[in-house]
Amino acid sequence: MNFNQIPTQALYELYLTDIMGTTTPKSEITKVTNLILDSAEMQEEISRKTGEPEIKDVINKGLERSKASQKDHPEFKAYLKIWDIGAQIGYKEGKLAMSLEEGVGEALEYIRNAGGRIRVFSSGAVESSSLGMKSNGLDELIEAYHSSSQPEIGSKFKPDAYREIARQAGVDVKDMVYVTDDVKEAKVAVEAGVGKVFLIDKKAEKTGEKDGYTVVKNYKQVADQTTQKDNKQSGAEKAEASE
């Protein structure tokens, strides 16, 4: 696809995207964590805000849960709370900018120009996600942010989270795209009835359809496969037409 050309139609109305490992390399986790660990002043500020005296201990325990992909574990959530505050301080004060995977900014801008609405669904707090996107200049493309820490949304591993986001956005879940790097999330989004689910796997030996979702290697392929010239049908309308 030539990203210098403007498509006339996004095939889906809403594009919901994960951040860590999807738009942003997972090295961002280490980058923010190190910022916290290297600054006694930041640790003191986080301690005051959280009431947690042992910041380093909480971080170490949380990292172990992160490695085990145990995002719903209390120790991971405690670490994530500390990480979020550190990220907010870092992004807001200009100590760091949120990194992006290659081609992500270009692909999101292409989707937006095609008429696709873009929202973020992260495990971290809405504040850290929005400040991070603002730090790299993509915030103007994002219409809203959602987090699994919000009670009305809940875990990424429960189908109702995706349905609730679609409801809040005023769209049918069938007319929504979800983009992630997590296989479990991809499967749950499929179960929720999301119209098109992409799993980004840069190391995938084979791309294409698998278990109801589509494996791609980069974000540009998401834009390529969900935008089309001279096509006025939405994703839901195309699905209904093929039934």
C-alpha cells in the first residue's frame, strides 16, 4: 500500500488498539521502570502518592508476574500502579517520550484519514497512556482512552470489556477492530464478537487467519487490510452481505 495516497473508506468504524508491545515496544516497560529505580526523588514521590514504602520490592515482584503474563495478579497490579505514576511524571516533565514501533504513526494517521475512529485500550492507567501518546505526538489521532483498571471496563481477558467499549463508543462490536500483541487478548476479543482482530507478531513464520484472528507482522498491514478505495461498505455491512 502506498501510504502517500489517501483512502476513501475505512472498512470498520472503530479501531481499538493495545499499546505495550503493539504500538510501543515492550522495552518501554524497562525504560520507565529504570527511570523510577534510578531516581530516589521519584521513588519518594511515588511512595507519598501510594503509601507504599518499598517501591523497589513491589517493582521486582511485579516484573516476575509480568514475565509470567499474569496481568490480573495483585502483585502485577501493585507494580502497574507504581509504573503508571512514574510514567506520568516522566512523560509530563519531558524526562522521556513514549517510543513507537516502526510505521505505527504513519499507519494510524492513514486509518484516521480514511475515517476510522481510534481509541486506546491499555492495562495501564488512562493518564499514563494519554500522556505517553501526547509525548510522541499521536494524541491528536486518539479520540478516547480506556483501561482495564476502570471498573466499568475490567479485564482484557473478559469479553464484556470489548463489548462495553463498543457500547461507550456507540458502535456495534462487529464494526470494531482490535489490535494487540497478546494471543490471549486476541482470542477473547474474537469471543466478544469484535469484527476484526489482529495479532501483531514480528517473528511470525506464517501470517494470515488463525483461530478467528489475523496474524500480521506490523501495524501497516492492519491499515492495509482494513482500508479500501471506492468502497462505501463498513466492516459490519460487508459481513452481512457475505452471509
